[in-house]
Amino acid sequence: MTAISKNSTPKIQVRQINILKQVILPLGILLLLVFCLAPVLWQLLTSIKVNKDISAVPNVYIPSHYTFKHYIDLFLRRPFAQYILNSFLVSIVSTFLCLAIGTPAAYALARLRLSGENIILAGILSITLFPFVLFFLGLLEVIQMLKLGNNYLALIIPYIAINLPLTISIMRSFFLQLPVELEDAAKIDGYNTWQMLTHILLPMMVPALVTTGVLTFIFAWNEFIFALTFITRESMKTIPVATAQLGTTSVFELPYGAIAAATVLGTLPLVLLVLFFQRRIVQGLTAGAIKG
């Protein structure tokens, strides 16, 4: 009897592991997906509901009538296409400049022997940990002094200032993972530092550039406080500010359908961006996890 019980114990453990893999784990993943995607699905359904279903009590979760009126009204009653262009312009320019400035700086910190290097790195790390709201009053003084109110530079400059330390930190970690022998071989072939950076190292750093660029772009696209304060001209507002101000267009009711439609339109470019660069982002996030 003892031998039988000892032999049956591993079988029971294997059966429990199989149950865990086949039932509990998929169920947990499904619940997690429902928890994460339920607000997104709710916004999407709200954006295509008629007003009667939106205000119905009890709530109408699955509408029987669909409409795209809320999306159409966004472009007919407000310059929403201009808001989208403004967000794209500010986000793309700030992302490009962050990478253009931060990549050479990261390379210098990774390869050169600089005096006070540890102090510089500690300063960069401490700035990345600060809540960016703490820079608000200082940046407001700078914008007023330079008279950049209602100017795209009023957003581009703060976004670069906030994202540059993060860009330098991430890119420096990737440069440190590249073997120095590549640069030694390039120097023997007659490459100068700039040629070596642009022709040899940067093509190998595409996953890192994409990962850093996507993070910078998402921050600039979603930023609200600076865009609300530094830009007051209607034609220069970005999507987060325009979406938030949709709720003040009517005194008697909140335009839930229009707000949901604006939220969907504001989120869609980010979803497409992440899906398009998904493989590069995964490569960038996992680079250096395995040494080979």
C-alpha cells in the first residue's frame, strides 16, 4: 500500500499541474483581459449609441441601434481634424528632437570617460523620477519670458525637457550592451565618431530607438496640463484638451457620446502605433535580458 501511494503522488501532482495549465491559467488570463478591456469596450459602445440608449435607466450595455452621429458632429461642430493634426505635430517633433539630442548624449555617457559622470547620471535619474507637474511653475515663467504662449514651441520645448532624461537613460543602457570591439574595428577602417554612430551603431539600435520613441510619443500625445495652460487659441489645442472641454459645451447635459467618440479617436493612433511597432518594441524591451 505504501508503494502504491508513493507512485500515485507524482501522478496527482501532474494532474494538478495539467488542471492549472488547461483551466485556471486560461481563465485568469480571460478575466484579466475583461478587466483591462472592459472600459475600452464601454467607451467604444457609448460612442456609437444613440442618445436615448446612453441616458437610459437601467443602462443599455449592448445597443440595438447604432449611429456614427457623434463622430460626424465632432468634425462638423468643432475643428477636431485640426486638433488631431496639432497633437501629431507636437508629438512627432518633440519625439524626433528627443532622439536626435538624447542619442549622442547617451553615447557620450556610455563610452567617454567624463569627469563627474556619476553626478550627471544621478541627476538624470533623479529628474526622471520627479513628477513633471513640479516643473510647471518654472516652465510657465520660461514660456512667459520668451513670449511663447499660443505657440507650438510652448509644448515642444517642455516635452523635450521632460522626456530627454528618460531618453538618455534608456539609450545609454542599450549602448552599454554593444561590444566595444565594433567601434575599434570601425576606427581601424577609418570611421570617425559621427560616421561610426550613424552608419554602424544606430542601425543596430533600431529596437531601442523605436521603444524610446514610442514612450516619448505617448507622453506627448496624452499630456494635458501644459497643453491646457500654454495653449489657449482654439485652433492650436491638442486632443486631450479638446476632449476635456467637450463637457463644457452644454449647461444642461453632458455630451457623453461626443466625449466617448473623441476618446476613441484620441486612443486609436496610439493603438495602431503600438501594433505597427510591436515586434520592435518587444525586441527593445527584451534586449540584454539574455547574454549570448
